Amino acid sequence: MKATLDDVKVVLTRKESFTCLSKVVVFLVIFALGVVAGLWAATGPRQYYSSYTSILLPSTTTVYRGGGGGGGRSVGCRPGVEVGFAEFVAPTRLMHDMSDEQLFWRATMAPASGAFPFERVPKVAFMFLAGRGVLPLAPLWERFFRGHEGLFSVYVHAPPGMVINVSNDSPFYRRQIPSQETSWGSVTLMDAEKRLLANALLDFSNERFVLLSESCIPVQSFPTVYGYLTGSRHSFVEIYYNQNKQCRGRYSRRMAPDITLPQWRKGSQWFELSRDLAVRVLTDTKYYPLFRHHCLPSCYPDEHYLPTLLNMLHSERNSNRTVTYVDWSRGGAHPATYGAADVTPDLIQRIRTSQNPCTYNSRPTSTCFLFARKFSPDALEPLLNISSTVILY
């Protein structure tokens, strides 16, 4: 290019007469060379500059990608979506392609610094195990949550491929987590519960974690539930031992010596955990495999794993009771189901105020239950009719 410009310069400096046509040709050549030089300056250097600044000055947002078995795919959000700091500490997009192993590893990470570089308001994670893929009592829960945004998070484990049908302003909207098939009485139910815990732990503001079913209702107002859980020094996992086939008879001697019969416990599936205990559950690689291999029907991992684990390792952190009321007075393999005809102010008041006092932060209290089950879909309308006057939401 330089040689061509020099040749033109020589031609122009010659003291020879040019015809009009010659002058036009020379002018066009110079103009064309100028255009080419301008384009090169505008594109070539910028491309090199851009490639270097992307290395030296990376974006303030990061796309998190999986390694190892992840195949380099984006994890934690949809592929190609950049994740900023706010999304990292409190994910709003719950769908991801992490395996359980990757998810549990990610969820149990904890910052070394005790201080948070953001304003952290403790939240309660409400985790719904919706085995049928529906939430018939969602309108009642929506009324319960209304006006308390920022103090709670919602997570739903439904069968794969099923979408919870709610409006886009519902607290349940787009709150489904990646799920797998479950079957009653198998270890897959406990897998689902751990999956809910792990996804909820991704939000650094979640401090308490309560497991619920699609047939559960809140029997206290949101402020009461929130204050009760965030103010508690203990978790709420029911733990007991009976000399009968429903407890002692489910123990497998193949679990010894890691789990012995005197250490074996039973309890309600419906638990509530503090953040530190939720992390400890997910990091347990010693005892959970024993339940996977040896707790088979008629042994049910969801009724034995957490009670046994917490009794062995963290009994001082637990209240040994559940905050979810279940009526077993009618006998049988399943608890009583409340239909529309059963819903009365008296029923709710009896559940809200326990006749058998329990302890809260080591002091006696009559407020023992925050939730109750099992309520059928046709109970929704009478529950809505009394919610504002009786349940106070």
C-alpha cells in the first residue's frame, strides 16, 4: 500500500501536463486508497483491541459453566444467560442442568467471610413436595404470602414435565426446580427432599427450610410463622423410638456398625431445618448410602433417615418435634384427610392451640403447630371463607 502511494506522489509532482481525464483518474485512485485505509483502521485494530480487552478487562458478570461430568454446559441458569452478583446470591431462575452431585456440591459452598457484601434479610424457604404435580390449595397460600415479599422463598418439586398452573403474579410462578420421578415409600422421596434443600440453599438469604406437601395449609399468620422459625434456636424434626414393627422392626442389621439398633429412630417426614443443619444433611456421604441400600420397604427412608442422623450427630440442635400437625387418631396406614365438611373455626383453633404443651427455645408453649395436613381440594373454599377471621391472613 505504501509503494502505491509513493508512485502516485511521484506522478503528481512531475511537471508534466495532464489532460482533464488523467486528473480525474488520479483523483479516483487516491480516493479509493483513502477509503481502503480508513476501513482497515476502523475494523482491524478494533478487533485486536477487543480481543485483548476481553482478557484484561473481563465483564462484571459471569457465566457459570460446569466441569467434569457437566460437559462444559452452562449451569445455574439457562445456557447463554449472564449471571450477575444479585442473581448469584439469590437465583430467580431455578431451572438448571446440574446433576444432583453437582447441585449438592454447589449448594454446600459457604463463604469464608462471616460478613455479607449485601443487605441480607433472613428468609424462610417453603419447599413443596407436589407428588401429583398440582397445588390445589395454592390460593390459600397466596393469601398467606401476600404482603410479605422479601421474607420468603418458594420451591416446588413436581413430576418431570409437569408445570404448576398458576398466574404469573403468584408466589408459585416459575418456582419449580429440576426434578426426577418419585415413588411412595422409596428412597426417591428422600432424594427429592434433598433436591429441594439444595436448590433452596443456593439463595444465601434463606435461613430456615420447611418441607410441605400439596395438602398442607398454614394455621398461623405469616408474621407468626416467620418470627417463630427465624427466632428459634432449634430445628423441628420429630424423633422417637418404639419397640414395634413400625419403628424397631424396620431396622436392618446390615447398617451396623455405622448405625446400630439403639441409634435407630423414626419420625414425621415433614421437617423444618436451620441452614447449618440443611448443609450437614447434604454433605453426609457416610450414612445416606446405608439407607439407600438397606432401608427398603417396609422401611421408609423419609421417616427414618433424618431422625436417625440428627439423633446421632446433632441432637442438641433439634427440638424432637414437628411443626406440621397430622391427625393419626383414626388409625390405619395413612392420616386423616379433612374435607370441606370438616373445616370449621373450631378445628383450626384446636390445631393452633395444642392441648399438650411443647417447648420453644426450652420454654413451655401452647403454640406447637404452624402447619397442618391433610386437607383435600374441596376444603379450599371453606378455608378461604374463614382465613381472614380465624387464621388471620
